[in-house]
Amino acid sequence: MDVSVIIPTYNRRDLLYECVRKLLEQDFKQQYEIIIVDDGSDVGYGLPIELEQNKKVVYVKKDHAGPAAARNYGVRIAQAKYVIFIGDDIICSSSFLSEHYRFLVNNSNCASAGSTVWHFDTPNKSLLSLLQYIGLGNFSTENKDDCGFYSFTTSNIAIPKAYLELEKFDEKFPYPALEDNELGLRLYKRGLKIKYNEKAIAYHKHAYTMDVLKKRQRELGYSIGYFIKKYPEMKAMFVKCNIYYLLAGFLRLRIFYFMKFYNKVAICMFEKYKGIKKFKKC
């Protein structure tokens, strides 16, 4: 087996089916498997017949324990030399597997950080410009040969499985936020280079609303609290000074609705602050 694609999923059946179908339409000539790890979804999946009977598809269900635990489970049963992580809301280009595989074969001791762009059919695109400002946007590609640990994002990353036998995802991260970057940091310290691979293109298809963004920011804040507890030296990277959050708390008020974009940024920033405070109280 050459490539194992690991997809954790939780209560997003329709998106998952679209994701898997595109993976079965790849131009990749080597052997590969698609491992779907259902993280205790409380809605029935029941894979369509054409997916269930496809020998490339491996479907397993486990008790709900979060995305880090789901990915670790997938790694344990993966059969291939190389592992690719994607999300269940990722639609891959037809050459996705080929480009990641070619990159890893030609670059030893490296992870291939693919290019993730918004799907043309993504709902509510008006909110997407917010993401870079609130910490949910794409990583920087200024240094394509060394993107750093923050580019280790499991929406689109490929890595030799041998590295995942040295380090696992930390399952104490309860939300899908920073658990991938934190693993990237540990692997980076072990000498793994994380390089940008612009040819491995995937399309992110996720419906964002303000309620979704607020929830994600609270989860991110909680994960930041846990991250800097493990790595106090990283605090300056993730946490602004108190005056910054006080300003966000002020500008989030309804009287500043006329500011539109900045009002929404302030709302999201304050939700992240609430998430950090929640972790500290636990």
C-alpha cells in the first residue's frame, strides 16, 4: 500500500460522501486506501452501496472522543508508507493524491502541506474574508521550503507514516483547533520539514455563519489555553495584551454594527478571549 487517506468525521454525512467520491476519481495509479473514522456520530451514516462495496474504502466507527483521537485511530490501522489527512468537508482535485505522493517521494524527511482554497460552491462567502483576521485562515507561504509548524493543518497535509509512529495527536484537545499544529510543532522539533506543495489542491466546502464562527472562536480560545499551558514560551504568538481584548469587547456591541466588518472581527475576537478564560477556569 502506497497511500492511506485518513478522514475523521462527525455528523456530516452528505459532505463526507462527496469528499469520498472525489477521492475515488483520482488519477493516482498506485495503491491507496481511504480510512473513514466516524467519531461517534449520533446520526446514521450507512455508506451508499458504491462506497461500502469499494475495496479502497475502510469505514470504522468509534466512541466520540474528538478529532485527535479519531486521527490516531486511523493511523493505527493505516497500511501505507505515506499518510494524508483531510477533513470531511474537503473536495480534492483529481491529481491530489498524485501530487502529494510525488512530492513526498522526491523530498525526504518532509511533510507536504497542500494548497487549500475555498470551493466555488461554498455558502455565505461574504464571511470568508473574516477568517484570516480571526486566526482561521490559511497559513503563510512566504517561505515555501520551511512553512513552520503552524502550516501542519489536517485539512490538507501528507507525511511519511514513520513520523506518526514517533509522535501522536494529543487527545486532550477536545476541539478541532490547534491539535494538528501542536503535533506539527513536536514533529518540527524532531527535524521534520514542512514544505508548501501548491500542486496538491483541495477545495474547502464549509458553510460559515456568524454563529458558527463564534462557536469556532470559543473552541479555538479554549485550545489556545491548553496549547500555551504546554508551551508557555508560545504565549506571545497566540495571546494579545488585555487592552486588545477590552477593545474587542467594546467594538462588538450593537452600537458599532454600522462598522460591519470590524464589528464582526471584534465579536469573534471577544469569543476567543472567552474561550481562553473558560480554559483557565477549568
